[in-house]
Amino acid sequence: MSTTREPHCNIFLREDIRNALNAAAATNAAALRFTEDPRGRAYQEGFRDALLAIALAFGIQASYSETSQRLVILG
């Protein structure tokens, strides 16, 4: 078994990253849609904040739309 790594290049398209973040946001929103538990709401807000932080890590400025339950790309 070789321990050397093959050279490679990972390219991530901004659109693909946005779609992945929106899919995660939609799943989180659906999972907690009907909860009135404040802990569930706090978890949901923290999850959204984490998604926004990941977007920033990829150089994508975004906000979260409560009405559409999606990330909104700001530029």
C-alpha cells in the first residue's frame, strides 16, 4: 500500500456550495418546523448561524430568509 498522495485539485463551484447549504437549511427547518420547544428553536438558530459561517468560509456573504427558509446570497 502506497502512502504517497496523488496530486489533485478540488474545485468547488459557488452554486454547488449554495445548493448544499440550502439543502442543509431546508432539512433543519423541516425537522423542527412544528416544535414550540425553545430549545429546538435555539438549536435551529444555531444551526443556521453555522451554515452562514460555512458560507463565509467559502467567501460567500449570505443571510437567512425566515419567509423562504433559504440562504440569500448577498453579492
